[in-house]
Amino acid sequence: MMENNFIKCPRCESKAIQYRSGTPIALFFLIIGVLTLFAGVLFFPLWLVTIPCFFLFPFMFLIPKHFSCMHCKYTFKAEKNKPKQPGI
């Protein structure tokens, strides 16, 4: 659990925010693909799991980064901090 004190939930104003991205899912697909690759040498039907895992692995990095509130479960997009331009 990671608390980010700089970002508040837009719905409930809580500071209990968790950052999420597609990287853990991508690593899961990679690990399952490697394990079934080695096991597939002995048991051929495991290749039916291996091939989709390696195919889907790179696409998991395309999942957008987002934040999730731990209190109200609201999910919102992670936007880069845009500098405020002074009014002229």
C-alpha cells in the first residue's frame, strides 16, 4: 500500500491513494509464460497457455496508469502535473 500525500481523491478528498499500472500484470504473464514453456516440454498441451501469455505480455504495458482511492474505491486517471500559467 502506497500513500501519496500530494494527490487527493476527487470524490471524497481522501489522501489514501494507490498508484496502479499494467506492469505487474505484464510480469505475471511473463512468469506464467516462462513456467509453462519449461513445463510444456514435458506436457505438450501447456503450450496452449504459453503462446497467449507471450503474445499478450507486451500489450499489458499499454494499460494506462491510474490512481485508486482506498476509501471510496474511485479510480481516476493519473495526469501529469501541468504548470499553472500566470494570467496576463
